Amino acid sequence: MGHSGSQRIEHTFGCGEEKMMEKIQSRFGEIEYDPDNTLLFPEGLVGLENLRKFVVMPNEKEGPLFWIQSVEDPQVAFILTDPTGFYYDYKVVPDGREREKLGIDDNGECLIVSVVSVSSEREITLNLAAPILFAPETNRALQVILEGTQFSPQTPLPTVEEAS
């Protein structure tokens, strides 16, 4: 595990309630976050199994994209988006094992997000072959690899035909 350079800071909220906040240095500069609100990946991400805690970065621009920043390695951050905004027929349903890892039952809400990549040619692709399942009620997430899918790890954004 890399050194995250995190430090603890105490905040006092109304009614004398104290909250321990932490700070890390990242590509976004210094980030202060509540460790109780980190996004937990119990199995890490594909290829980064040792990174399990992430902070969702505040979205400074309107739009469908947002960042997650690793707490354990300040050099690692990803752009994510809801793929159903681009591919309306895209659907992933978590199985029993995945629901258990997410800490939710059959009725628990599970959202799907995809990692976004931007090539040096500025082509944007979505990893639809390995989406991230996110359970808001437990703040847990899992990246799963879909088998037998027509989608790829570098699925281009759909093109919009101009009306003639």
C-alpha cells in the first residue's frame, strides 16, 4: 500500500458533536473527507484489488460525469458515469453473492456506473464489460466482469445522427 499522507482533523458540529475528518493530498489538491462516508470496494477494483476506499468528489460542473479518488493512493482517481444515460438498454442485475458483498437484500437499491476513459485523441469510451455495482444504503461498491456480453471495456459513446 502506498503512503496516502492522510491526516486527521477534528471538526465540531452543532450541539458539541465532534466529527473526525481526514485530509489527503491528491491530483485535485488537498481533500478533506469524512472517513465514515468513504465508498468501500470490499474486493477493490479489477487490477487494483488493494485499493478499497474512495471519496466521491463534488461535481463542479453540470453533467453526467463524476470522479472517485482513492484514499489509499492519492495518484489513483477515476471518472465514472451512469451508462444508461448513453445506452438505454444496458442493464446489470446483481446476483446473490454480489448483493451479499454489497450488504443489501433482494429489495436493496443497486445503481450501475461505468469507468470512463479518454484517449489521447480525445475519444471517450465506457467500460461496459466491467461495470461497478453501487449500493447507496451501505456505501459499498463492486466491480464485476460480465461474461458473454456484446459490450467491451472500451465501448465508444453512441453517435448521434443529425436530422437532415
